[in-house]
Amino acid sequence: MTHSPVSPGRAGLFLLLTGQMLPLIDTSITNVALDSITQSLGTTATQLELIVALYGVAFAVSLAVGSKLGDNYGRRYIMLWGVAIFGIASFLCGISGSVNELLAARILQGSGAALIVPQILATLHVTLKGTAHARAISLYGGIGGIAFIIGQMGGGWLVSADIGGLGWRNAFFINVPICLLILLFSRSCIPETRSDIPSRIDWQGTVLLAALLCCLLFPLALGPELHWPGLLQGMLVAILPLGYLMRLGALRQQQRGLQPLLPPRLLKLASIRFGLWIALLFFSCWSAFMFCMALTLQSGMGMAPWQSGNSFIALGVSYFLSAWFAPRLIARHSLGAILLSGIGVQIAGLLVLMITLYSLGEQAGALAIAPGTLLIGYGQALIVNSFYRVGMRDINANDAGAASAILSTLQQATVGLGPAVLGALFLHFQHNNGGNYPLAMVGFLGVEVFLMLMLGGIALIRRQTLSGMTTQLR
């Protein structure tokens, strides 16, 4: 890698972190705007799932491509292209006159986000050293909590304020001036960096991964509503041959000394497989939780968007504080202990929230759910901080980029699929409970507790292995 002697400085760091926050804020804002979108466009709950899920799937599929494009053509250059695409897509989201137009714009928005995010960490890594590097990485790790708070509160206010009578559309339009700000000042504040060795893009693997995720997403999201027509059943069946073709192509590329999208030799490593379990069980639950809670607070309890957004302040603050201190905890204790602690704290929060919603039902307000969400946020940050450390345990320096791309793709794919897969289960609970959203949420939280217990069981089985990681990570 080419290490630029030029530091981005405070202005450059601010622009880089602002670029990182864009996709994160957008996820929160979209959840806050769901009920308003329903009233405006007449969307069904299934279509709301797709509005959230398609963004995440497009993000996941394009992530590895975005990383390699940055290595080859310059990280600042590709980041600015991503910002431009993200801004245009946000504008198209805002002017959408139908659900289909909004879905198409969301796919474009996710693709733009995938060009932005990989460049941020890489640029910080190669342009900063020592204390400045450590401080920037800490900010990078904790920015998710800040973005979450801004997205929930700012998005809720924008939708509720109904500026210009645009309602939910302002939640997307707000991205446009931010993107223009980044485009205007980044060339003078952010140094250009790229890899000395060109990276090859696995287009075949990327296309097959996109097809595989779509064959999983659409049947699971649309199947219950459309009563499982033959086309959707055929798409589910197609997952097996698509997976086989993807593996076969990856093996052939690996034998020729090339770097496939998901290298089979890395997927065999215990650390990567454990990372896969964390992605499947945690990140899918995380995104589904935010989606289902947004529906419960707005459609079920009648909260205005700003009230719904403010209900997550406790979660965002605790997440930020936990993410800020997590690296120090991991340096002092075994990674297994930190991961299990995060799972335990989150389960405690889920149980508290279940009791709250069951007891108070539609009368549960922001203050009532705060204790549960505070614990959930704190536990979530510990798990997220453990994810990459667990996944990268057995990875040597030469495979660091490929392994990081695998983990990022797994994370974003499960974040995208979560609202569709578990959201469908939530809607099933809601239907069986006579339309009662709080009771449906209690059922959903029960399922999440079970899945977190599964993850805790896997972590316990591997605890002896994880306990030896502390020394390696210091």
C-alpha cells in the first residue's frame, strides 16, 4: 500500500467521518419514516421490508467491488463517486411517486454507500500514525452510535416538521446538501491514496452473490403475502445451484492464483466460520429489531416520527459509550469474555423490554422502554466490536484485505436480509394477535432471545480458543 505523507488534518477527518455517517444515518432515518411512507404511498408491510432490505443487499453485494475499485483507481476518487451516486439516489428517493420507484432508488443508494464506506477506514489507516491514528480509529468505531442518534432524532424531527409539506421525503432530501458539502471540500482536504498492487474484481462471484441473495430475499419477503407462487418457490430452489456455481468458480480462480470474492480456503478457517455465525444470528436480529420496533412504536402505539426517534436515544447513547470503551476492555480481558458479556447484557435488555411491552402494551412510552433499550445498546456494541476481532483471528497479513471484505459482506448481507426474514415472522405474530403490535413485538423479542442464546452457546463452545486471543490483539 502507498502511505501518503499528507495527513487529512481535522477538516479531512471531519469529511471522512461525515462520509462514513451518511449510510449509517440513512438506515435510522428510513426506519423513522416508515409509517409516513405507508400513509403517502400506500405501502404494505412487506413493501416496507423491501425498502429497508434492498438497500442492505445492494450495499453487501457492491462492498467488495467498492473496496477493490478504491485500491485500483484511488480511494478519494471512488469515495467521491460514491458520494455523488448516494446524493443522486437520495434525491430520487425523495421524489419517488410510487413504491417501485422508491425501491429502485434504494438499490442505487445502497450501491453508492458501498463505494463510500471501504475507502474511509483504508484512508485513515494509510494516512495517520501513532496517537492520531488511534484517536481516528476510536472515532470510527464509535461513530455508529452518534449516527444512530442523529438519524433517529433528526429524521424524526424532519418527518414530523413536514417542511414544505414534503413529510418523509425530507428524510432523503437532507442527504443532498451533505453530499454536496463533501464533494466541494474533499479534494482539497483529503489526500489521495491507492494500492501499489492492482486488485482484480471477481465480477462472476459478485453477480452470483447478487442472484443468490435476491433468490433468498424476495421469496422470504413476498412468499407469505403472495401465498407462495411457483416463481418464488423456484427462486428458493435456485439457491442451491447458484451456491454450487459460486463455489465452483471460486475454487477454479483460487487454483489459478486469483482472488475470488469469497475465497474457499478462508471460508474453511474456524475464525471466519465463527464470524459467519455472529453475522447470521446477531446482525440479522439487529436490523430486524430496529425495523420491527419502528413499526411497533409508530403503527402500533401511534407515536409521531419524532417521538419514535427520541425513544431510541438511550440505545444510541449506551451504544456509543460501550463502543468507545470496548477496545480498552478487550485489551484487558479475553475476547471470549467480552463477547459473552455483550450477549448476556443484550439478552437482559431484551427480557426487560419484553416485560415492559407485555405489561404496558400500547401505553409504553419512551421512558418506559429506555431501561431495556439502554442495556440492548450496550450489549450490541460489545458484540460488534468483537465481530471483526473474532473473524480476523486466524488471518495472516497477506489475506487481511480479503478476510475483511468477507466479513463486511457477511455483515451487510445479514443486515439486509434481517428485516425481510425476521420481519415476516413479526408480521405473522402481529396477525395472530389480532393486530396487536406490542404483543407481536414480545413474540419477536422472544425469538431474538432464543437466537442470542444460540450464539452464546456457540461462543461458550469456542471460549477456550477465544481466551487465547487477548495476547494476540494487544
